[in-house]
Amino acid sequence: MRAKIALTDIRKSFPTDDGPLHVIGGVDFTVDEGEFVAIVGPSGCGKTTLLNIVAGFDRPDHGHVTVDGAARNGPSPKGIVISQRGSVFPWLTVQQNLMFGLNGRRPDKKALADHYAAVVGLTGFEKGYPHELYGGMLKRVELARALVVKPEILYMDEPLAALDALTSLQMRFEVLRILAEERHTCMLITHDVEEAIHMADRIIVLSPRPTTVQATFEVPFAHPRNLAHPEMIELKASILSEFGL
Amino acid sequence: MGKLKQIVAPLAVAAMLVAVWWIAVVASESVIFPTPLQVVTGTLELARDGTLWNHIGASLFRVGAGFLLAIAAGVPLGLLMGWVSGAFSTLNPIVQILRPISPIAWIPIAILWFGVGDLSPIFLIFLSSVFPTIVQTAAAVHAIERQYIWAAENFGVSRYKLFLQVVIPAALPQIIVGMRVSLGVAWLVVVAAEMIALRSGLGYLIIDSRNAGNRYDLVVAGMVIIGLTGLLLDGAMRRLERLKSVRWRYAR
């Protein structure tokens, strides 16, 4: 299988008053077409910086990212970011948000928006404003807005971390259900090892700053996965031991 | 209950202030400072012969014209300064130099350029409200949270759509706050601006009542009417904050 996303020796540091802070210290990995890769690492290790670089919002000091073999040059609708903070536009209705990414004059904007509103379970809320929705519903809007443009890649930066535990779990199942229908290439940043095991095909463990790839785990289990299965628990234990736990 | 409280409490404070004023005038046996009753009588006299409405209309027209010109010039300029960093570094020093110059200082120049008709007060009101509008609009654009800009860029929208559908609506709630401030300032300087007005306006009423026979009842009447009109104008501006597309920004 050819690599959808390839990172080659990515390095990044930020200037501070005490000299440069080396955040990423040479990261290489690839993500295959249709593969779901989760990236876990200690907090502050530069996971988000790495994702911003891969998604095209930041530039590495050294090394390069290619998507479909072409050098990454700024953000593109080919890969949509879903972040923890959320970026649903509060001045637009749910439906207007979903139609936002559909550029040009196409007659099917509304139909597409309504279709994806239904996919994520937002039917009936299309005319509402985001501030009238609660956290889980907002996440659904953001997910649907990304899906509407049929991105090849989904970049998820702790997308469910701001939700309460139950809603977060619910959304995890929703995302898995949608991914089973529309196969996207996925990169998930998370600090939740269980979430990573539940969702990903492969888990990359990053080291503390300046971060490098510390270990890689395959997750060769079919969906739906049962997290209580001994093999899962064993996998979780070996990932946690990478963090010294 | 809450609604009633909102009306009753400020009315009670106002009534108390009027009472203190009245008692103070009576107790000091002042012959020149008017009692509230004299102010009301003076106001009714002006209302009956129609001049009051002319003064209010003239002032509202000048403030409206000056304010709208300030919005028409200040909002686009503020958006430009907020969005294009080169425009900000070029224009901000000039704005900051012109901003603290009182409209009163401009009066001689206003007369020189525009004479003593309606244009001079409109120009002075424009000057007083255009700078707060520019500064607040630029600040509103600077305060746009990065995640919204990123999300728009992620969807590959054109610069035009980014500006129209993200930058402006994201900044709009704070721009409206800026417009409220600017309208307040515009109304504040109406008296100064109308010091050079010909025979109309609340500012003219105040200056003229003092000069022509020490009619302090009309001086105070003009002040009270300016205050009450200011309250109504602010109330009208606040209605803008209730629009659904800007409500998200205000906590209450």
C-alpha cells in the first residue's frame, strides 16, 4: 500500500526568552491510504504542533511532509482538522456551517448539508445557532461540516477531550460508525490510550520533548472492538509501560 | 418581577436625585438656579411653541449624519487596519495623534472650512466618533480567535469569502460595542459642536438661554433632554446586540 501521508525527519523549535525550545526532534512515519493512526504522547510533547505541521498550518524547521507524494504547502480541503477547542462558526446556523466548506455555485449544497446533518444525528437542529447547542451536539456539527466536503483525510486533535466522559464515549462510537461507512485516512492525536486502542489501526507513541517516535503498536483487531478483551488489556499495559506506568 | 425591578429601581434613584436638587435649591434660596418644577415649566413652554422639537430634530440630524459618516469611514478603515498588518503599522500612529485632539480645538478650522451652517457641527461630530470607531473595529479584528480563521483556510475558501463570511461576522459583536461607544461620544460633543450652530440644536438652546437673559431653567432643560435622548439612543443601539448572529459573543 502506498503512503498517503509521509513525514520525513520533522524538526521544530520555538524561540523563547531562554533560547530556542526544541519541541520536535526528528519524527518520521507514514500513514497509509485509509489507515487510522493514533498518536499518543505525554502532555506538552508537541503532538499538536506536529499535527499542525502535517495539516499545513505550521512549517517545520527541517524535514518535510508529503501528502499523496506532493509536498505539503499550507492547508487544503483534502484534509480537515477537527480540534478540541472546536471551530464551529457561532454566527452561522448549523446548516450554514455545514454548507460553509462547499465552495462555488453548486445546486446540491443544501441537500449535502442535510444529508450529513442526518448522518451525525443533527436532524431538526439545522436552523439553530451553535450557542443554543451543548458540547456533544457542537462536536457533531464540526464533524458533519468536515464530512460534507468529503475530505480524504481527517486530522483529529483530541477532538473528544473537552466532552464529559459519557458524551465522549458516545461520540467515539459515532465516529467509528461513520468511518465504517466512509473510509477516510485518519490521524488522531489523543492522550487517551483506550480511545486510541478502540479506534486506531496503529498507535504511535511519542517521547517527551524534543519528541521522536518512541514506539509503534499495531492494533490488529477487527471492529467492533471489545476493550475488556485480554488482548486489548495487554496492549494497553504495554503502551502505558512506554510512559513508565 | 425582574422586569419591574429594572424599571422601578432606576426611577427611584432618579426621584431621589430630583428631590435632593429641589431641597438644595429651596434651602439655598438661590434666585438663579432653577427648581425641577421651573425646568419642567420651561420645557413645556418650549414644547408648546414648537421650538423644542426643532432643537431636538436639528441635534439628532447633525449627530445622525456625523455618526453615520464616521461609521461609513471608520468601520472599513478599522477592518483594513485590523486585517492587514502593514495598514495598521502605517495608519495607527496617525490615528493615535489625531484621536486626542478635542473637537473644540477643531472649531476654528471647522468654521474656516465649512462656515457656520450644518456642515461644521456635522464635521466636529464626525471627528469625535470616527476615531473610537476605527480603534474599536481594528481591535475587534485583532481579537478574532485563530481557530475560526484556520477552519476557513482549511476549507480552501477565497480571500473574499474569508473576509466577508468569517472576519466581518467574527468581529461584528465588538464592532457594535464600538458603535455604541462612538454614538455616545457623538452625542456627548453635540453641545460643543453646536456652539457655532445657527439658531437651532440643543447645544444652541443651552448657550443661547444663558446668553439671552440667564434662562437657567432652559439651560438645565437642555441638559436633561440631552441626557434622556442619549439614554434612548443607547437603548436603540443595544437592540442591535440582540441579533441572533451576534448574540454568541455577549455573555448576557
